[in-house]
Amino acid sequence: MPHAAIFDEGSPSPCPAPFNLAQYVLAAGADDAIALEVIGETTLRWRYADLRDAVWRTAGGLLGTGLKEGDRMLLRVGNDAAFPVLFLAAIAVGIIPVPTSALLTEPEVRSIVAELKPDLVAFAGGLEPIAKLGVPTLNAAGVARLRSAAPAAPVTGDPDRLAYMIYTSGTSGKPRAVMHAHRAVWARRMMWEGWYGLRPDDRMLHAGAFNWTYTLGTGLLDPWAIGATAMVYTGPPDRSIWGKLVAAHHATIFAAAPGVYRQIVESGAKGFDGLRHGLSAGEKMPAAVLAAWQEQTGKQVYEALGMSEVSTFVSSSPNVPPKTGTSGRVQQGRRVAVMGADGPVEFGQSGVLAVHRSDPGLMLGYMGQPEETAAKFQGDWFVTGDTVSMDQDGYITYLGRDDDMMNAGGYRVSPLEVEAAMLSCDGVEQAAAAEVEVRAGVRVIAGFYVAEHDLDAKLSEKCTQALAKYKQPRMFVRMETLPTGANNKVQRKALRDWKV
């Protein structure tokens, strides 16, 4: 097909073998260079020598607990540097870390534990009831003691072997564990030029918490892999803090979700003069927010599109100028297509965004779900579920999801999870969840329900008990009936068009 919407311009450099993700991430920085600044009431600075020592000693400590290569460790750690240290330490010696959000409720964690069957749950700074889950646990004091162990040497091997897993919302309503190989971090080098414009002398300030995968990858692992400085704020929420931090800590790159940029421009963006540029991911930044940011700061924001299964692979950068209305260009070295029912469509036509199975950043699969993994492929193409079009320059225009998945501040959320929580509320006859626009450029999760009486307060309480905060509806709407199609299924698309 001479006009097929396929981007295929060069291959990525092959991942070295043998290889270890943690060893690679920590290799570039000079001993005395600052690897990490943890900014709170005071600023705690970690040199690369300190970070390496903490990781290798924590790795030795994990082995000292009796864990061995191939065992699974669930991370339920708060906004603390212990999170990336534990993550890298486990990977260094072949233990499989499984990061989860500290916002997950006890029922959500119980469900994950039941499926994952972890050999250890580390919950430093997390939810104390985890200690009652019937599996070995490690609290904050136990995590701190790990660093007193003798250092362990990283174990190298096949870059394709399993390194870590990340839970993501599934279309079935049940979170799925996405398995990633050690090579996944090597694939992220394509982002250095394709998105970040990253340099060894950069100081990257990320607005997310340590335990968010966006922060883990963009805010920590990638700067460390090139020898730059990563910075994370752990103080109290303050929408006006970011410009002050950029100025005081001489940040050169600022990374955040679009919602943070919206808060910044609403407060009046000040303090960003020394910034080279910003980065945005998780969802499409509203054009009005981008325009206000550029007007107030004079700085560019480079956006990216990705997902848990393959990370970020479409973006703009200092070397790839943004094109209005698009999510960016396919990164050099990626092989990406826009698929229809019979294969790639033509340039300019809509279809589903797909990544070739040869991409080194593509997941190994969903844990314990070979059939669901296979169902995500159309021949040699991993189908993302994002409806897009591609122009002849490789720029991607995002047109929406081909399913009902919702986006909450960069997290993908299945409506089925939210609806199950709503239906557990007495008096609710029917329930549906959908993203709705509450004002220009601002979308939230809304819970629609059928009941004889107003149950908003009770629904809010139920969802607070059952769902992580980012999954909870921000509003509830009682209806006489829910819109359904000919097959009597709820039409969530109709609810997405509901007007406040």
C-alpha cells in the first residue's frame, strides 16, 4: 500500500546484552553529581554515589529477607524516595517489583494481592491495613533497615526477561498487570530527542508524586540514565508553588499533567524565566491552556501520547516542532501504523493507533492472560485502542478512544470499575460512568444512576470506600432512565455528550 499510514523511519539501536535495567539507569552519573533533590520543608540532596549505594545495599537487604530471583514484590509506598530505591533495588537482583498507587483503597489492594500473590508487600508510608492481608510485609522501618545490608551486585542477563509489572485499568473493569522487560528502559532513549530534548546538564522538575509511573519514568529513570538531576516536590499541595520551585532550584525542564498547567495559568505563571521548556502527558492539553501558558511564560510545552503497555511513542520536542491539533510525531526508531479492519488505512483517514510488535518498549504481555494479550494484536501490530489519523509527516491527531475508557488526570480508568462501586449502593437500580466536560477544556468522571431518590451523598461515600481518589466520580447525576441502544446496552457515548 503506497499510501498506507505507516511510520517506519529507521530502527532503534539494539539493547546491549547482557543487560540490567537498574545497572544501566545508575551508570551515567558522576559520583559527586546530584542525582536527586527531594524538595519539602527542607531539600534533601542525593549524589549519584549515595543513590547507587542505597540501591545496591537495599538490593542486598531484599535478598537478606529470603527473597530470590523471580519473586514478586508489591510496592505500596507513599511519596518518598524509598519508592524508586526499592524499585531499582529489586530489579537489580531479579526480584519483580510491582508499583501501585498509594491512592488505592484497601479493597483495591486486596484484589491485586489476590491475583498477584506477592512474596512481599512493601508499604512504607502507605496503608497500615495492608499488614493484615496475610502476606509478608515490610513497613517504613523495615525498608529503612534494608540499607544497612552489604551491597549486592546487579544480575545481568537477557534484555527480554521480565523486569517489572505495572497495573493498569482494563476494559473488562478488572485491573491488569502489564509485564515489562529490562529492555523497556533502553527503548526510552528514543524519547530523549523525540520528546524531552534531554541533556546531561538538565535539572528536571516533575510535578507528580514519586509513586506515579509518569514520574518514575520521565521524572527519575530517564534523567538518571543520562546523568542529569531529578527533582520531586513532597510538600503540601500548592498550585502556586511550581514557578517558585523552578526559580529557586534552577529547573531547566518542567514535567506535569495538563491539569497542573491549567492551575498554573489560572494563578498567573511566574518564575519560569529560567526554564528551557515544559513537558506534558497523560491527556491532551486544552488549546486554551497551552495558549495561556505560552503567553504568560514565553515557553513551549512539548506533549506526548503513550500508554502503560508501550510507554510514550508519539510526541513533539525541540527537534520536532509541535503541529497544531496533533499529539506530536511518531518518535524516530518507532514503527507505528493506523489500522482499519483490513490493515493500515491511508494517510489522513481515521483508524486505531498500533505499534509493531518489534518495538523494544512494548510489553511482554498481561500477567496470566495470554488470550487477552493475543486479542490486543492485529497480526504483527499491537492495537492501542486510541482512534487517530496520521499525516504524511508522521504527525498523529488524537480522535478519542474506540472503547469507553476514561482519563482521570493521566490515569486511564474503566467505567466498569466505577459502575460496580455505584451499584453496591442500596437503592441504585442502574449505573453508568463517563467523562463529561464541565467547562471548556476541563473533563471529569461523572456517575449517572437510576434511583427513586437522590443518592448523591451515599454514592460518594461508597465510591470513596471502594475506589482510589482518581477513579471517584466528581459529580453524580440522577436520571429517569439511562440511554440504551437496540441491544439494551448503556450508550456511554451519549452520556459523554451530557451538558452540565
